[in-house]
Amino acid sequence: MAKDTQRLWLMYPSRLITRPVVYEIGHKFQVVTNIRQCSVTPEVGIVSLELEGERDEIKKAIAWLEELGVKVEPVEISVIES
């Protein structure tokens, strides 16, 4: 199986802001999570999240996020490298 790393932008609706979604991903799926950047207001949460693991597990994690109502988009340019 091929290991992969994907950087994603997650946009949370207000109803999910207090839910520990990143924690849940790390326990539901065989992926390593790394928060690269985030901004949270009472209305919206935006997180740049790196997922590392098998491609199939990353795809399952993304599908689960989308089912929850989180908008998921790939990070086009690395904003913070270090």
C-alpha cells in the first residue's frame, strides 16, 4: 500500500466548531493528523490539516468529513512550510 500525505483546507459550519473533529479523525481512521494553520470564529472554523497515511484511509477520512458537513478542499500552495 502506498503512503500518502495530503494537505487540506477544512471549513467547518458553526454547529461543528466545538466538536473535536481532528481528534476523531485520528481515532476513526489510520491517519496521522497535523494542524498546519487555523482560524476559528463563532460563525466558522477554517483549518489547514495535513493527513498522512494509506491513500484509502485518507479518502475514507475525507468522505467522513464531508458527510459531517465539513467543506474539504486541497491546499494549492503551502502557506507555512516550517
